[in-house]
Amino acid sequence: MKAERIFTPYHIGNCEIPNRLVVPAMVANMCPDGNATEQYIRYHEEKAKGGWGLIITEDYRINEHAAGYPAVAGLWKEEQIPSHQKLTDAIHRHGSKIFCQIYHAGRQANRHVNGGIQPVSCSPVPCPWNKEIPRELTTEDIRQLVKDFGTTALNARKAGFDGVEIHAAHGYLIHEFLSPNCNHRIDEYGGTYDNRMRFLREVFSEIRTQAGPDYPVIIRFSAQENSEGGRGMSESRQMLRDMEEMGADAIHLSNGMYGVRSSLGIVASFFQHHGWNADFAAEAKSFLHIPVITVGRISDPCMAEDIIVSGKADFVAMGRASLADPHWPKKARSGCNNEIRQCIGCLQGCTASTYQGVPIYCMVNPELGHEFELDYSQTPSAKKIFIVGAGIAGMEAARGAALKGHQVELFEKNSTVGGQFISAAYPPYKGEFATYTAWLYRKIKKHDNIHLHLNTELTAHMVRSAKPDKVILATGAKPIIPQVPGIHNKNVVLAEDVLLGKSDTGMNVLVAGGGMVGSETAAYLGMQCKSKVTVIEMRDEIALDMEAGIRDDLKDCLRRCYVDILTGTSLAGVTEEGALVKQGHTVTLLPCDTIVLAIGTRAFCPLKDELEGICETVTVGDAVKARQAIQASSEGFYAGYHG
């Protein structure tokens, strides 16, 4: 299917958007005092360079205490306008349009991020994540907030934004007023449907009054809350009709609210299917007469094209896809779909950064957030760089070095690239993890200044002979083998070998180690309809090294596959009959055919000491310390980029 319709223009109000591709608002955490920083401007400008039709900036706070994150932008005062004018000018230079999303975080905040005050909401119901009980707003407070929304919208227009998006989704303040799950007031702002809608109506009216009747205003809205007792699509239909009657120029239909774990939350992981919100958009479009924007795990050009051609939506928003590859539109338009660096739904950077309160980052795109400081011009003094290991860290190091014009020799002792990340694509729901490895491999082969040596183990003697300027050590990690009786028996295998099809397990399997690798391996075995799969974990919970929502989805998967989970349990030994497991002071035999080891890994870098005094070395990724792939990709890329 050729992507064509997604590149046709379409109007939102009086604003013509050059194509149907939208970057939705995502927390970037780059503006500590509300002003647009150079980092923030270049981060968004890269997407405009890449050809996105509409960029919607995230969470502009309407006053100094409205933030839900420590460094979101703001336009609550005129002094902030000039910095944001620089942003809109930068976007417009590349032909894209830019809307400003304005919001108040409401209860989804805490004293550490909103200026040291108690969060506020329509009712004193705490956010499941932030835990603080919010102060219930008075009617006087509400009227001031309404004015604040209008002032911020006016300032956005003065700063050159082409329109504004009212954030009425995801559990923030306006959403809280709309929700029967959050709003328990009995005054004019609660108690009935019309009263729950009142705050949004007043905000919309004030924006029209202050910013002008011709200024495009769209509303971001959750089709369903997916929370206990929350709003469903039936009432959302009613609200959508009322939003159109208010005069909204478009609806940006999202889903969920924060505090809901699992793939039904706002930012869907690899557990959620692609395009999962599109049917909600299609339902809304069946009765609305204004444009509808859909969003949610859309990353392939043909899928985006189908959504537009089939009439499910008028625009397709792709947040995480734009992080993974800001140049997605240009590549899709030229038919170079294989050149697109795909989001894999890992959430290791895009959501983790919000918890950490740091600028946004991405596993598959280590350049993200660094656009303002990267210079891809060729170095005047090219170096000869040797890289040991062609896993994620090694391939990113090779790519980074090659982009700067260095000569790269990449050594891999195995017959293929990818390292441990190859097996990461085998557990259920994670097949698309292979797209990152495949993309890197294509890049490696495309660069004339990268020479890949498979089945070749670099030695200190080779380094002495070739005299490279630098050696980057990306040798990864090795599995930890517990020193217990019988551990070298034939019925003991490694999790990676099981995933890669190198070891058969029989029908009754015990997985020792309930971290991410062990839990995912158990799910993989459970899906193969084994007669019995058991995971043992010495801690009180499994998969503690995973994002909370993903962990909940994985636990659901394990339950569906009838996998038994024993926490507070460790491996004490192995016999021909099975595993000796220890719970407290008691050791018992669990009969099984095979014991699969997933205890963890330990950094492996024997060449480091051998090369001391011979040449400059840099160690990256798991060769430093066993961690997640996101550290490997970043450390690898920048070790190569800096030459």
C-alpha cells in the first residue's frame, strides 16, 4: 500500500495543515522556568525538519503552580512570549504548523514539581501515582483558573502559535471535572452531567473571548478512562457532541488517565496492539462534523494511510514514532519505509524520564534531546577506531563514529550481530524489538567507513599490530551461574539459549530467577503449552526491573499461561529429578525436566586490562555494568560520536 493520502493538506479551523501527520504533546521536561530553552526549540525543530504537518507542544502550564512535571513550558505571563516566539519561528521556517497545548495538572502533581503547594482538584481525591490529597478548589479559585486559561491562550497567539489545544484528557484538571470518578462536588461544578461540563465550557468560552473567535482551538479528550468507576464511551459521545457545539475546531481523541496501570494507560507499551484507539476515532467521526485526530501505537506508514483512506480519522498523531525517528514523514513520503527507525514500545526512556524529572530520551534514538548540541559535520582528523562486540552498544558506537567520518573496524566473535538483544525479541508481544537490531544492521552495512568482521574475536596482539587510535569495548555481559550442587547437570540450561531455540526444555520447566528475563522466558514457555512452568524468585515480587505498567501486563500474561510464581524462593541445588528450592530455612525438591537459569548477568570485559597502556580504550554498555539496553545504546553512540 502506497502512502499518499497522509501527505495531503487538511484544515483545522482556518489553519491549513500541510499533511495529516501530527506530533502529539509529550512531556519533554526541558523548560525549568517555563521559557523555551535552546534544547527545547531544537528538539521540536528536528521534527519540523522531518516533515510533520502539525506539532503540538506539551503541557503549557497556565500559572506557576499548574505543573505536573518539574520543567514543562509555560505562557502564563507576557515575559515568556519572546522565547516561545523563537520556537514558533523555527517550526514555521520548515513549513510545519504548531499548536500549543495548555493545561493545569490538577491532582496529578506534587509539591516537588508545582512550586511547593498542595495540588488542587475538583474534589479531594488523590492521584494514584502522586499520592497527595489535593485541596478542593473553591468557586473563586475556579473562576481565576478560567481566566488563566484565556490569558495563556492569548499569550500563545502572541507567541506565534497557530492554535491551542485544551488538555481535557489523561486525568489532568479539566478531565477531573468531567469525570464521575474524580468529581464529587454538589455545587454548580458537579453533581450532574451539565455541571461536570461547566468548567470546560467556561474555559473554552474564555479562550474564545481572549484569543479571538477565529483562533483555532482543539480539545484533547479521553474516549474512555479505563479506571474503576470511570467514564466510558457512551457518555464520551455525549461530551464530544457538546464540544462540537461549543465551537471546537477539532477533537484529538486519546484514551485513559494516569494512575491506570497496564497497556490501557496513556502511553501504551509493546503489550498493546497498534492503532488501538482508531476505532474510537471512527466512532466519533461517524457523528461529528469537525476533524478528528487519532493516536495510539501507530508507527507504520501503511497503517497511517489506511486510517485516513478508510475514514477512521482525519489526522494521525504519532508521538513515540516521532521520538524514535523525527524524520519519519520524509522517509515515508520517499518510499523508504525500511529507513524508518521504529518505536518498539519499550517505555525505557519516554516515560521513565517523566518519573525521573529529566529531559526526554529514547532507547532507539540516543540523539533525542541532544539536537541542540550535535554536529554531524565530518571531523577534520579521522581516527581509526576498533569496536569489540556488535550488540546494541557496539553497533551504535560504530554508527556514531561513522557519522563523524572515522574509520571503523567492528569485531564480533559470533556469526551475527545483535548480541543479547536478539533474544529480547522472542518473548510474547516483543517481536518488534527485532526492528531496532535490523535497523542498526542495515545502517552498519550502508556506511562505507564501517567494516564488520563476524566470527572474529579481537585480541591484544591484533591491537598491537594494527595500532588503532581508540578501542571501544562493548563486550556485554555473561550469565551469572549460581554455585550450587548439580548446577552443571545436563538438565540445566540458560534462558537465552531457550529463547533462541538452542535448548529444549521438556514439558515441566522451572525458571530460576524472576527478573525481566526470567519472567519473560516463563511467559514464552507458557505460550508453548507446556504442562507446567514455574518461576522462582528470591525477592517478594517478580519483574521489579521492569516499568510498573509493563510488569502488570506481563503478570497478566503469566496468569493466562498458567505459570506458577513462587516468590521468596531461591535455587539451592539441582538433581536428576529436578530443582532443590529454598523457602526460608526449608529446602524441598520440585520435580521438573529442566531448570532454566535467569539469575542475572555480570559485566564481561577481559580485554580491558590486556589493552592497558597499549591504546586509548572506552568501555560501554553492559561491559561496564549489566543494565538495560537504553544505557547501552546511549553510551555506545556517544563513545563513537566523540571519536
